[in-house]
Amino acid sequence: MKAFVFPGQGSQFPGMCKDLYDAHKEARELCQAADRLLGFSLTEVMFSGTADDLKQTKVTQPAVFLHSVVAQRLMTIEKPDMVAGHSLGEFSALVACGALRFEDALLLVSARAQAMQAACEANPGTMAAVLGLPDEKVVEICEAQESGVVVAANFNCPGQIVISGETEAIDAACAAMKEAGARRALRLPVGGAFHSPLMAPAAEDLKEAILKTEFHTPFCPIYQNVTAKAEKNPDFIRENLLKQLTAPVRWTQSVQNMIADGATEFYEFGPGDVLKGLIRKINPEVIVG
């Protein structure tokens, strides 16, 4: 069985998607539609902007989403049997399985980016990567911190977890992780405490947009970040999407559940190939393309 997966924020790079735009009519049509819907030339920044330009809140998330959808639409591989996306990538996955129209998903991604930026300004925080500790130990150390909010935010693969929260609490947790034997525990260059309680204002801001958007029954299940389980009910998909901003990304568990449900081949669509590496670490026996 084939699984399609889609990356999240951080996979962007200058010149992204330009080769697809230049070579394929369908890519040009999707990119031009995105520019019209957003009211500015997203593609100009993607094709000609610098790395710093691509870090603009209103650009980064729509750019990664657009590149991912374009890449998947151009592939000749038959339809997937299941899909998943890492954080932001969940929106690309929802388009790929037919749960969201491209146009609706793009507008939601744009609203999500702006809501997250506002939340970052209201509740400053950061994230840190922790390598070499079991998931349970990382969660235990986070729960033991008394200097502020800190939670396990991304379960990327065994031995690789990202924590998120208030800066002082992150620093204290990193020190405790190292004392517990972590190979590395260091802050990441991010603008906020994503997938933590500090993103609650963003979830509230995005709620109205998500509730107004029409979700369809997908033709194949999507394994959502919040539960890591297969889902096809549009109401549950919408509910999980609302929870996603403050809940952890259970990527390890999602991939494990997809494999348990029959996935033998994984195909990543979008800028970069970070998910391929994570999937190989989760289960080196599956085919990754």
C-alpha cells in the first residue's frame, strides 16, 4: 500500500518550485491561482526571494503548502491508500486525499500563518531539539519543570524529539535533558513555541475560519498529527485540525500506525526530503521514494 506524506515549515528554500513552474502548465496554473487568492505574488518570493524573505510569516507556510500540492499533482503515481502531513503538511495531505479543495486549504494556511504570528507576539517562546533520549523520559522531564510552560511538541522519530514552551523553561529542560544523558539538547532558530499551550490564541483565531470551511469525506484515510490514527470523518478531521496548534505532532506514531495498517511504500511531496529520513529511522524496512 502507498502512503503520501507532506513536510512542514522549515523545508522552504530560495527558488523553490520554480523548476516545476517552468516545466509544467498545471504547476503554472496552480501558482497563478495562489497569487490571485492571496492578493500578492507568493511565487515571486518563492522563485526570487532570499532565505530571509521566505521566513516572512505570510510567505513561509503558503509557500511550503503550494510547493507540496504542485509536486503531488504532477506525479504519475496512482492515488494513495493513505496520507499524512507533518504539522503544516497536514493541509497538503488534506488536499491530496480530497478532504479540502486546494483554494480552501490555501486560505486556511494563510490564516493559520497570521494567527500563529500573532500568538508568537502575544506569548513569546521557543523550541529545542532533544536527541538520544526515549520519548517517555523527555515527557517526564518536561512535566517536572517548574520554571514555566514546556512540553514535548514533535515526536519526529525514535530518539529525536522537539520540545516547545517559554524560553526560561526550555533552557531549564535542556539542562535536565543533558543531565539525563541526552546526546544533544539545544534551542532551535524558530520564532515561537509551536505545538504548545502558548499557541492557544492562534487556535482560537483560526477556529472561525476552519468552522466556515467545507470539509469533504476523503477517498482514503488521513493519519492526523493529534491522534496519529486513521480518520475519514470530516467532522473529526476538522476537530483534530483545531487541536493541532496546541497539541504535539505524533509523527513517529503516525508512521508506525500507517505501517501497521499496511503501508509498504512512502512518497514525500514538497520541498526537501526531511520526512524520508525520519521514516527510514522509524522503520528501515519500508520503501521510501
